[in-house]
Amino acid sequence: MTKIEIKGVIVLNDYKDVYEFYGYECTSPKDVISQLPTDGSPVEIIINSGGGHVDAGSEIYSRLKEYDGQVTTKTFSLAGSAASIIAMGSNNGGKTLIAPTAQLMIHNVSGGNEGDYRAHTKTADVLKNYNKAIANAYTMKTGKSEEEILQMMDNETWLNAKEAVNQGFADGMLFDEKVQFVASLDSMMLPQNAVDKARELISMGKTTNTISEEQLDYIVEQVTNKLNQSQKESKPAATAGPRFFFN
């Protein structure tokens, strides 16, 4: 499977060398298009970007939607602004997935302008049209109305992984099956005192190059006792929630 990374600023093709000259990490439409397979095989798009030029983001999104093969998008940390458009580009049975710790952000298109009030009025109209254009990507994905999406863009909406899934911007969370699998094996988790003792003895072993049989026996005894106790006490409970560990 081909994996294509969307990292840094989303830029137009003609601007990529300039951004790289200044040391910016960036991604252009050409970077993505050049990596799309010619045989229609599945593609994963890995996203870690706060956004960039709306036209560049739109082109990448459109190319992904046009691609003949399956496209899955995965947001690992942030899909913001133009990058959030790309995140909507899953296609042909692929999914839009987001990491549990990642965020998605949508907001209005912005841009500078010079001139009198007529020029500023025209620019405002252009920006509004841009907003409606990119809102299509969000409405197609979520099923929300254009009015609702435009309001979310007006408010600069930040969504965590759960909110993104619940509101239809993502199909699911990455690693979800692995989290459930670990939770089901909660009784196999080592007791903290055994972990601490093992770290202490491992540290001692690094300086002395040896761990005595008595020390090893202590670790084995502590772990075995804890596992036996957990297995005896463990009972299925339909209402019991999973435990989470943050080390």
C-alpha cells in the first residue's frame, strides 16, 4: 500500500521551493499527485498539517476523489484549515480516520487586500464564495447543511477525535481495536510495585552487570501472585467500563 504524507504548510506548486528555501516543511499538490500509483492500488494519506493555501488543498482533495483506487485518510495530530479539506478526501470504500489525540479544525478562508472600499468589497465576496466552495467537501462528508457548515466555519470550530466522529467529519478513530484488546486483558497488567522494583533492579544490573537469583525470584513471585489474584477476582460485568492507563 502506498502511504503519502501531508506535512507542514500546504502550498501551491510554484511556492514550494520558496518555502523550502526558508526552511519550512511543506506539501504541494505535485508532491501528492506524483506519488499516486498508476495501477489504482489502495492509498493511505497521512496528515499532520495546520493548513495553507486553499487552492492547493482543494486540488489535493479533488485528485484524491478522482483517484480510481481506495483512498483512506489518517489524521495523526492535526488536520487544520486546508488540511481538513484533504482529510475529507477518502474515496472508493476508504475511511476518514483520526487518532484519539488528534484534532480537526475548520474556519473561513482569509486573505489580504489593497485598494479602496470597492476592492475590499470585491475581496469579501470572493472570500465568501471560497467558503461556500470548500464547505461542499464538509457537507458531502457529514451530511450537514451548507448553513450549518458555514456557521461552524464562522466560529472557527475545533473538533477532538470523538467530536469529529460523532459529527461525521471522520468515520472512526485510529487504534480503536487495539485499545479495546488491551482493555480486555486488564488482568494481565503488571502491578505498579513490581514495575518499580524491576526498574530498580534493572538499573542495578546495568551498573553491576548481574542480578542475583534472589532478586529474580522476588520479581517472579510478585508478578505471579498479582496475576493469580487478578484472575481469581476477575468477573465479567456488562456495565463495567474499560480502564485506561496513562504512563
